[in-house]
Amino acid sequence: MSKRINMPKLGMTMTEGTIDEWYKSVGDTVKKGEAVCMIASEKLTMDVESPADGTLIEITVEAGGLAKVGDQMGLIGVEGESAVSKASGDDEALSESGEPTNERQAIQDAAEKSDSFERTHDNEINQNAIEEEKHPTEQGNVSAKRVFITPLAKKIAKEKGIDYTQIKGTGGNGRITKRDVEKAPAQSASPQQNVAQVAVPQSVTPKNLSPMRSAIASNMMNSLQTTAQLTLHQKANADKLFKFNKTLKDEVSNSGLDIKVTVTALITKAVSLALKDDIKMNSTYKDGTLEKHDTVNIGIATSLDDGLMVPVILDAASKSIGDIAAQIVELSDAARNGSLESDKMSGGTFTITNIGTSGIEYFTPVLNAPEVGILGVGSLQKELKLVDGKVKEAKILPFSLTIDHQIVDGADGANFLTSLIKYIENPYLLVL
């Protein structure tokens, strides 16, 4: 019996995805668990695996097309089998809500737990772009390597005269994708290529947004169109917070613990306690339904080369500062090296976005819908303060709180900031 290749559901807000690239063509033999195509949605790019051994007998949605969660993208069957007679009767389709049946769940779980998410990360992260089948010597040549490249990317590389063996792939398992070839510099052309062909300048043509940037654009526009956003600004004296952070670092060092305590971790803990005090801010609002959450799940916006991701620290209010610090490092590293699983970005109830390294004091964060609040942390400032008749220098942290005015009033937002600043200016409350 034929098996459908369906668009999986990667996050609770996902409704559709884009088929970025097909690795297989109709008629190709595939094995169960083998990557057959790449999809992009919810700021992720990931491989979708074949649900069974067989032959790809139909590609229902071509590369570049959209498919709703649960929709069929392709069909795996026996060579020569009719695609039309089998596709409609398959019993492994996802439900209209996007929730998979029991059989399909196993396949989706395997895909979500794989390490085949596209790598789009900072330059300082080393990536294994080309997977080696053998271990060549230092003088080993290209023939000692097996280069993983999609058929479409290989075709484009040949058309442009590009030596794709010199390209670092960002696809699943280091596979070279169409976008890798398109971004490759002209210098990567193979010396074996015709010199006249390489020397001819190529015309510059506009390129579409990447799947990640396209998803971000859609989410940001949806957020601005469906919410009433209001931003409040307030600053806090952070002198005690930085002294407290230094004290914790000293204690950790003296105890020989492997914990990197940061100001971001302290702010996250402070936000979680302020949310615990004010459940209205720890809410989500979607399709006319307001849900207040007892558990505080904080998303940490993480900047990437091609956009951003928001990994989530679950139940942050009940975690220690050390646990939060460790999770921030773990999740942000996973986001940047492409191994962040989709379930690590689900379930957020509030988001923190920190642009402190940019020199910006105040800004207007855009809500991570359906959450009703997001906190922006600006760059640390130094100000002169009059204390007991004497002028002293003070460290100042600027905060920008965006709220959904449909649910949260300005006074509610102000009360939340007051509660947050209480924890920032009295940091020993974070450990009580």
C-alpha cells in the first residue's frame, strides 16, 4: 500500500509550510527514514523523511509550493503503482487540526528529533559542511570525499560553472542546497571549467526571501495586524545587579562549578518572578480566546545570520539561576549550530529580546503572538546620580515592554515593569 508524505506540524502555531527542495525525483527508489525533501516553516528548515521503503511515485507539491499541515506532499509506493488510486485513501493523514494519527506520530517524532535542521548561524561556529565517507590524509584530494548535494543544486552549479566540491553545505547532514550554490562566490568556479565561461560576468537577478526570512516576515506582519501593540519604556538602576552577578561568579569559581552566570540569566529569572506575580502578563490571546498560564515559559530571542529563533525555557520561575544560565547557553548554541529541535521553540508564554550589544537604549519590540507581552532589554548606560548630596555614577538598564492593549492596559504594563525593577534593584530576592 502506498504511503503519503505529509506536511508535518513543527509548532503549535504552524498552519502551512513551504517545500524548499525535493532531493528525489518521481521514479527514484527510497528507503524508510531517508530524506526525500526539505521544508521550511516557523523559522526552521528541516528534512522530511520517507515513511516507508519503495519508490517515489508522485510529487504532489513541487519545490517552492505551499502545503497546509497534514496535506500530502508526495507519495511512496511500489514502482508502477498508480498514484491516483492510492493517494486519497491513505489512512495516515494528519487530522484537520494538524495532529497526527498514532502511526504518523512516530514518523514525525523521528523527524523532529533528527539533527538535520538547516544550519544558519554565526561565523564563529564551525560547521561540518561536507560529510566525508572516508578519512583522507592532509594531502588527500577531492576524490577521497563524498559530497552530498541535492540534484537541483548540482544542476545549478553545473550551469553556473561552479565547483560545488568547494562549497560548504548548510542542509541536513551538511548537504549542499540550492541556496548554498546561489550564495557561492564566483571564485569557487572549478579550474577545469572553460576559462571563457568563468570570465563572463553574470547578470544580477533579484532573489526571493529565504524560507526563514519569509516566515519571519509573515509572523511579524501577522503580529502587527492582529494585535494592538503599545510599548512602555522604563529604566532600572543595575548597580546591585552587577555586583550580585560578580559575587555569584566568584562563588561559582571558588566551588569549581561549571556554570556561566550572566546578567541575561539574572534578568530572565527576574522576569519569570515578575510574571509569577502578575498572571495577566503571562497569557496568550488567539482567535478571541484568552488563556492565562500558571507556568512561566520564557522565550529568548536568538539572532542568526539569516534571521532569528526563539528557544523557550520551560517553567523558568521554578528553576534556579544556574539552571537558567545553563539552558540559555545550551538553547542558544543549538539555535546557532542548527540542531535546535522544534519542540524547544514551542509553548512560550512571554519573550525577552536583548539588543544590549548594539548600543541601542530603547526600541519597540514586536509581540511574539499569541503572547501578550515581550520585554526588550537595551544597552547598559552610565548616568550620574545625586545620592545623599553627592554625585555618583550609576549603571542603568533600559527596558522596553510591548503589550497587547486588547488584553493588557497601560497601567497593567506599568505595574509589571515596577515589579520587574524591584527584582533588578534588589537582586537577592532572586534566590529567596
